[in-house]
Amino acid sequence: MARALELARAAAAAGEVPVGAVIVDGATGRELAAAHNRVETDHDPTAHAELLVIRAAAARARSPRLSGCDLYVTLEPCPMCAQAIAFARLRRVYFGAYDPKGGGVDHGPRIFAQPTCHHRPEVYGGIEEQAAAILLREFFAGRRG
Amino acid sequence: MARALELARAAAAAGEVPVGAVIVDGATGRELAAAHNRVETDHDPTAHAELLVIRAAAARARSPRLSGCDLYVTLEPCPMCAQAIAFARLRRVYFGAYDPKGGGVDHGPRIFAQPTCHHRPEVYGGIEEQAAAILLREFFAGRRG
């Protein structure tokens, strides 16, 4: 999660919403992909950190399925990313700050709890929550200032 | 929708779930992007037709927001794609077959009806429904055979 927070800081420095994500091989802990949010830079509304690492790790694995891999992300995934996590069959999701306004795991549509969701990762929320939340708060306070 | 169905047929020929999508400028009707599902070909669990056209149209527009653009897709969008449609601020969504098992618009989490969803496109379902459904049925029957 320290690595994901570092990426979130880099996102903020690039003018992007500070969210960072890393995918690791669950067995070895080896990092397979790392990214931060790049929506504005890439002109891509889908370029959330989670989608970018899933795409990169799947390309590297030469498979759309990442069973046995774990995701670390500094913010609760939105519904788009949560569904992508289910499609990718990730084993575990560790996330930082909870997101009552935009989250899709513990809030909103609670994607993994839907009867139509065919893969449910283990989810651990609130990991280094404070550090992730402070980054987001400072970023949005700066934008309003 | 005829163009989207054509793309869905091309997807089936490539061994991909037959779903095609097109984004047009709502004012002029000009096609901005077209794609079919490429999950297996690209080793990318997020490579649904809708996500691919949204990314392509946004890259072309050099903006993550596609206000005033309309999406035609042969199948009801899944929750991942529905949320991406909301992020992209698409004006209208025309879809073909309803998808009770995997859809996220009229089924499952009904993304656009969530209080946390900040943009709701106009949605028209069941457009050329039969043609889209037959394509999907034949594809899955062929895979089981």
C-alpha cells in the first residue's frame, strides 16, 4: 500500500485525482503492474488507477484472467472498477479510504454483493485509510482554493 | 445499430462474444468510433465493445467527456460499461438485447438508478433486439457444441 500511496502522490502532482494502484502476484508478492489515475492526461474517462493496472497486468500475463493476483488501491473502487475486478477474477482487494459518494464496493451498487456478480474477491477496506484520505482531501481543497 | 450488429458479427468470427458498439456525434450523426468486444484477443478483461469505443472517441475528442454523443450497442451494457458511460457523460444509449444475467442498466445494480450516479443518459433498450439476441444465442450454442 505504501507503493500505491506513492503513486497517488504522483497523480496529484500531475493534476489527477490522487489514486494509486498496484497488482501483485498473491503467491510471491511480486509487483505485476502499478499505475495512478490518468483520466485528464490520457483524455480517457476509464483511466482509473485500477483499470490501468488490471489492463497492464493482464497484458503481461497474456490472459484476461488474473486469478491468484491481489490489488492494492488507495481508494474504494468505483462500480466500473469493481466490475472490472470481478471480470479479472482478482483474489483479494486491499483498499485505503472509503468513498461514500463514488464507491461501488461498500457503497452505491455494492457490486460484489449483486446476485449477478460471478466472482467475489476477498475485500479488506480501510488499509492506511488516513494517509489516502488526507491526500484526497488536500487535492480537492487545493482545486477549490 | 446496423453498423453495431455488423461489428458484433465480426466479433463472433474472431471468437469473441458478439457485441458491437458505435459512438456518434448526436448533432450530426457522424461516427466517432466503432469497436467490437476484444477481451480474448487483447488479453484484456475490460475490452468490452462499449469501453473500447468510449476510449477511442474520447481520445479523438481529446477530452474524457463526450457530452452530446450517443452510443449504439447490441447488448445491454454491464455494470462496468454503464458506469463508464456515466463518467463519459454520453447523451443517449441505444441498446439491442436485454441481458438479465450480466446487464447493469435494466438488471443487476441498475447503475443509472443509483443515487450515487451523477450522470444519467437517456436509455432506449430493445433496438433490433432479435438480431442481437440471435447472434449471441448462436455464438454460445456453438461454443457448447
